[in-house]
Amino acid sequence: MGRNVTRVGIAFVAAALLVAGGGCARVDGGSPRELPAPVAFPEDQPPESAEPDESALPDEASATPAAVESMGAAPKAKASASASPSASGSPSAKPKPKRTSTAPRTVPKPPTETKVPPAPPKPAPSSCKPSYKGDQASRAQAKAALTDAAGRTYWPTSAPDIRIPLNLIKATAWQESGWQSNIVACDGGIGLMQVMPDTATWMNQRFGQNYDVWDYQDNAYLGGTYLAWLTKYIGDMYFDSDYRLDAGLCTSELNSCLLNAVIAAYNYGHGAVAREGQPLAVPNPSYVRNVRALMTECVCLGY
């Protein structure tokens, strides 16, 4: 995706918050496009059920682990017999050791994921205005969808400890679309999380899902899925599989923590942030600072 980021103000942000350089970026990470202020929402309605369609989730037991990693489903409970202490006194599995350093590796490990999202498209002309398709979800519906997406276990088999913080997914959706579920950017980004259609197709194929990018709930899941994929991809390369997205691990250097790297990659794509043989990069500091500020100051956190 191009790197000429169009600066845009963030709608409905608290008066005390002044952010600069933000745009409506896409899930596959291109240059953000300017969006109009979010349109008025309909009267808040009771949130529709945010429960995922269980029939759309693959059967972990029958899936080939090397080919399909079940996404968006909670780990299956172990049999009660295995949950009880062994009568023979066998020692339990040791927990994964924590890293002694929170800084990223200077020389990354080779990526564990060989299948990566499609290349970003060319940026749309700056004069282009976004369009709208279908009905807009209410704030209550958007909140329910984003909350459900944040509560999911995206890598139940190989990385069940990966969690997408609720304030991160809320702030990202606000930065991307102002929580407008029916907005379509000039470059093709769709909905709450501004998911690109090609990226949605890739994620559905990669993880055996069938999410509809035009459905606001599925759109939230797709955005959460991509954030989770980036967390694992970058976490494996630079942080020795320490997947904590904690703001407390970040220093004043933007490339100091996994949280900042994941935010940057959501906007610019994984290839601009995590590069084989090279240090971790944050090529879009304004976008990262905007989302980080929204994680604590966004008016959307109160919805």
C-alpha cells in the first residue's frame, strides 16, 4: 500500500484530544484516506446477538493443524479426567517461560507464517470521497460487535494466550471509520474496521471461516482476526512468542513494543513493519500515536 498518508481529524473525539495525521486505513495496510465526519447514528437499539455462527467454525479435531488454525473459537475443554491431578503423581506441564527483555529482537527470527495477506492496492486519488452502502448499525450494535470480537480466542491451538484488548479494537474502529458500519472508502475498505475485500477473502481461506465483510458483526471479527494474525506473526519474529499487547511494555521509542508494531501493521501492512533480517520498523508514527491516544481518550470508550 502507498505511504502518502492523508491527514484527517478523528470525529467525536473528546475536546481535550487533538490528534494529527490520522486517516481511514485499510486492514491490509495501505495509506489512509480522508473520511467525512461520522454521520448521525440511529437511535441506539438493544444490541443484536453478537454470538458467532457456530456452523461457520471448523472442527478443530478434523482440521489439519499445519494447514488450518481454527480462529475465533474458544479452546475445547479437556476431559474431566485429564483435568484432575494424576493418581500416579505425574508432574504437570511447565508454563512457557517469560522473556527477560521486553525489547524486540534486533535480528528477527524467520517468520512462522509463510502464507501472508495479499499485497496492498494502489492508493485512491485524494480527491475521491467515500460512499455508503446499506443501513448503518447503531452505536449499541457496533459496541456489541466490537466487544464480542475482542473477547474471542483467535489462536486456540498454537497461541491461546493471544488476546485483542477491547480498547485497542474500539480505538482502531474509531480511527478507521468513526464506527460507521456502512462506509466504503475509495480504495475499497469496508465498514467498521475498513477491511479490504481481498484481505477478507484471504483470512477466510487461511482460517477456514466464512465471514461476510459487509455484515457489521463479521466485519468486526475480520478486523479482530487480522489484529490477532499480526500479533502472532510479529510476536514470533521479534518477541520470541511473547504476545502481550500491553501499553506498559512500550517506551518512548515507537518500535519498542508489540502493541505499537501491530497498530502500525494494521495501517501499513505487515511487510512494512516486520522485515526478514531487519529491525522492527514503525513507518507511520502519526497513525500509531492517534490510535494509542484513542485507546485512553476516545469518546467511543464510553459507549
